[in-house]
Amino acid sequence: MRYAVLGTGIVGRTIAAKLASLGNEVVIGTRDPAATLARTDEPNGMGTPPFITWSAAHPTVELRSFAESATLGERVVNATAGTVTLEALNAAGSVNLAGKILIDIANPLDSSRGMPPLLNPVNTDSLGEQVQRAFPDARVVKTLNTMNCRLMVEPDRLSGAHNVFVSGEDTGAKKQVTEMLVSFGWPQSSVIDLGGIETARGAEMVLPIWLRLYSALGHTDFNFHIQGAG
């Protein structure tokens, strides 16, 4: 399978590396590949090294523009920041996304009014729904947005039962995304289909409590378990 992962931050890198390790062809997309490779800053406040350092350790994952990546990928993963998701997907191109499974793992976190960030949109809309409306020919599936990126691809980092959600209008697309999650190590029984894309509202609203837990616990190795579902 050929995957295009849009976003070169820690989430995009983690997903891209996992997919490549499973034998998939992977490209990772950015707005300006030359500018991304030119950044040689020291690791940021979260300890994330420059992309060029990560790239050297993952030579099979090519860096391309958003549009080139979306053209090459049979499936597309949106791992961009929620505030720029629609801009990034517009750059990827609606024609390049049409008919493809678009896996949205972004969260609409807005820090413009300080910390902790707020959700925008929230309650009556969601980023997942906005993506589906903007790209009606894409098969959008919301998933993996309720946890730390390490847990996304290594669910057994956390002992005991815990769950991952999928939301979307296309049943076949959700089935294929579930198969991807199982390849990541998620038990089939841990994947909960919440329903249509409007159910992404609930999944995205997990983030405020997730951020509070992070602040209270001082680490991100936690997730959510729906009693009786596992």
C-alpha cells in the first residue's frame, strides 16, 4: 500500500515510520520541502529534532510537497495541525484526494487566546466534518486523535484494555482503516465504530480532558477504555 502522510511534525513522523516499518511505501508531505530540509535548529522544547535528522534515519520515506504526496498516495493521512488542516488539504488538491481514504488524526486546537488551547470548532461541528464537507469525494475517517502519537502505533505501551475510535460515512473505508489499526497492534475488539462523521465531535472533545490529564499526571501514556467494550 502507498501512503501519503501530510505533516512533518512528531505525529506525522511517527505514523510515517510505523507504516514504512510494516512494508508500505510512504511519502511524507510538507508545504515547502526545501524549507523543511533547510531547518537545522536544535531540538525544540519537546525534544523533537529537525526533520532532516529524522529523514536521515528513515531513508525510504520520501519528502514531497502536499500535492505530490497526495498524488502518490493510495491512502492519505492528515497529521497536520488542526488550525492549518484545510489549508494543507487544499494544497494537496481535491482532485488528488478524490475517491481515496483520508485518515484524519488532527485536532482543532486553538491557542490564539492562550493556554490550554480551546477547540474550534466544537460541539455543533468538528474538524472531521469540515474536512468531509470541503472534500466530499474523499472517504474521510477520523481516528487516533485521542492519544499520544507513541501510543497510536504502540498500543501495548499501556497495559490493560483501552480503545481507539473510528468515525466516518463510508463503512468500507472504516473497515480498511480498522485493518490498518490492527496492523499497528490494536486488537480488533478495541476498535469502536462510533458511526457517521458527525461523531468526530465527541472524539475531538476528548482533547480538553486529555490535556488536563497530561498536566495532572505529567506524562502521556494514558488512554480511554469504554467499560465492556474491550
